[in-house]
Amino acid sequence: MMKYKHFVHWAAAALLFSPLFFIGTDTAAAAVPQSTAVVEKEIHGRQEKGFQAGPGIAVVQTTGGKVQGYVRQGIYTYHGIPYAEAKERFKPAQPVQPWQGTRLAMDYGPISTQPTSSFPNSTWEEPARSFAMGNNCQNLNIWTPGINDGKKRPVMVWLHGGGFQAGSSAESPAYDGANLSRRGDVVVVSLNHRLNVLGHLDLSAYGKDYQYSGNVGILDLVNGLKWIRSNIAAFGGDPQNVTIFGESGGGAKVLALMTAPEAKGLFQKGIVESGAVESMGPYFMDKKASAEIAALTLKNLGLTKDQVEQLQTVPYDTLTAASDKALKEVGAEYKVPQALGSGYGMSWEP
């Protein structure tokens, strides 16, 4: 059953993006580009530049500073651009600290910390795609047919699946936006944001510093959309023509943003591909239940309400074990059916 579920999950995204194999760059060599690299290949009987990278190529000015990507088969590509910074757990991310010089955007950035058991099973056809993980995972990827060209292309922002629990913007080759960008003449953006206990543990009862903790995962997405509004024109996109779309958990995130006052005006259209079941998607966690989950998590860790700051340094696996136990207990109390499997149990969500 689980293998079938993963197949449907990846197949749906694969049909959407119809990706090509990714041509990677040597990270060490790319760190200090001394010369321009151009790889020519024959496409439909003619020679075309398949890959371009080097000084002055694919450089864009953003609000944080200049970023440099690369060009692959005519698509300007950028990975791991930071749109915000989350230096503390359970608190809203802050604006990016501007950098000097040009920042390379050629490799995927960190993803939200999550249990490695939640990664899709790898095969020889689709090897596991693992990345650095951390609370400071607010970064995005961009694919565009042109930069600084004055054009106003539609912008499509992909929100990954995995519920509000797991996943990343690059967990599957199907999430590569190059083909969609090329065939649709659109700017494609994908985002990483905080998930699970780091994105949705409601500690609002424990002080003003944590008043938004139950929704910082959604606030990350809002910050990403704000960055897009301020910067996407330089990448050839129209900030007034933004569509958010996602499959499974990504579809549920579209629904969450459609109901979030902070997201008003940051996008104009939404596409929900699946992502709505009785216990997740159109339904979000009750405030009373979320408060109980937080209280039980502290209790399971042996912490009092006056020791809430210790949650900043509790090892992630320990924190997850305590909060997962709380989810199960509160789910049984409220008789909430588990989103997957049998029995009762709450799931992480806004």
C-alpha cells in the first residue's frame, strides 16, 4: 500500500513537470568561477549551448544582494536563494541579512529538519535525494526563460507534498521546474519552509515571543511570497500574476494560504491537486487541541512552563518523540482519524 502511495505521489508530480535529467555542477569548482564554461550539444540536428556558467552569466540583483545561477538549455536556473532567516525555533523568520559581492545560487539549500524515515524509498531509477537539514531552511529555487528583459511572465510557485510533516522543494526529480518554464514561458519557483513540530507546535500560551509558533511554517511561505513580490520582476516574472500550486500536502498548503490574512494580495490564483481529506486540508487544528499538544509535549520532555526556552536546544529526535506521542494522545482524546493508516492521531498542520 505504501509503495503504491509513493508511486501515485511521484507520478502525479512527474506528469505535471515532465522533467529532464538534471545536469549538475561541481560545487567546489563553482565556488570561485574563473572562466566561462559552455557545453554545446546537438539538439534537433543543430548545435546549441546546453550549459553556461561563469563570471557575468545569470547574475541578478535581489533585495539581499546579487545572486548568480547558470543557464541550462536556455533556462536560467537558481538554487538555494535565501528569502528569510530563522535563527530560533518556533519564532517568525527575519529578513535576510544582505551580503556583499555575488552569492552563488547553484546548489540546493537546506531543507526543514525531519525524520529521515519520511524520505521516499530510493531505487536505481530514482536515487534518494538528501540535503542538509535545519531550522534555517527558508530558501527557494527559480527557473526562468529570461532575466532583466522587462518581460512580465506568469509566475508559478510550487508547494511540495508531504503534508505539513515532511518533504522538500527538491525531493523528487519531478520537482525540477525547467521543462514547465520552457514549455509555458513562465517563471517557476519552489520553496522550502519549516515543517512538523518546528513549523506548528503552538506555544502561544507561553509568552509573546511564541505567539505565532503554531503557524511559523505558513509564515515562512508568506515570507517567500513577499520575497517573490519584491524580486521576481528581475527574473522576468510578473509580481501581479502569481499562481501557487501544489499536490497532496502542497495542495493543503494552497488552501492554508487562501485563508491566511497575511497572504492577501501576494498571489492571484491557486491550484489544489489533491490535498484535501476529512482530517487535513480543509480542516486545520483546533486551538484547544493545539494547546493540549504543546502542554503534553513539555510534560513528555519533563519540562515545566517556565522552562519553555529549553525547547530551543532539545535534540530534534527527542523533541519529535515527545511531540509525536502528544499528537497520538490528543488524537485519541478527540477521536480524530489518522490521515494515513488506522486508529486515531492528530497530524501536524496549521
